[in-house]
Amino acid sequence: MGENEEKSPDGVKYYRLSEIEEQNSFKSTWIIIHNKVYDVTKFLEEHPGGEEVLREQAGGNATESFEDVGHSTDAREMAADMVIGELHPEDRHKIAIHEETPLTTLKDDPSWLSNLLIPALVAVIVTLIYRIFTTESE
């Protein structure tokens, strides 16, 4: 486990993503939140949301899940006690959250075709159908 550890000039321990990914068992559970590495092994049974929530994120990036829940200030302070280091700067791009791109793009500029021609054609067709049915019934 210690072979991939590096320290910054500030004394911060850096962990490689491959090493963090290995820590996903009941004996050792690590997660990444905002590029900080947390050892949550001892907290699994105490977590208010249940240990499954942490286990699902074990060995990976839990930033989005952590923020989506809206943790309290107390929870953030508790989490600060579990920090064991940071994700190595060279591995940070590997867990970057990519913005989802929409499958289709919509144009906001209305055209005369959709605003005038189509409703006019629908009105003509409805009128024709109405006249056909009303003349047949006489």
C-alpha cells in the first residue's frame, strides 16, 4: 500500500487512483471527495444513511453523491477527521465529472413555417374533413 504514496512539499500524502480503487473492502474502505482521500472504514457502521451508501462509493469518487445529499456542517467536520491524504494531481483528470451534453439541441428562433403554415394547413384539412362528413349525411 505504501509503495505508491508520495508527499507534497507541504507534507500532504498523495495516493494514486489505482491504490484507492483497491481499498473497497470491509477491511479497508476509502472514498474520494473533492480530491481528498477519506478512510471511512471505522465509520461504516455509524453512517446515518447506512453502510451500503459508503460501500457503493468505495474506492472511487463520491463527490457528487456527497454533495447531492446536502450534508450538514457537523457531517463535514466529522469527515475532516477521516482525511488521510489527497488524490495524486496526475490522477485528478481521471475522476473529473464531465458535464452531460444534451442528445438534441433545440433552436429558439421560430420560423414562419412552424408559426403560420402548419396551423393553416391543419385548419384547411380539418375544414375539408368536416365538409365531407356533413355533405354525406344530407
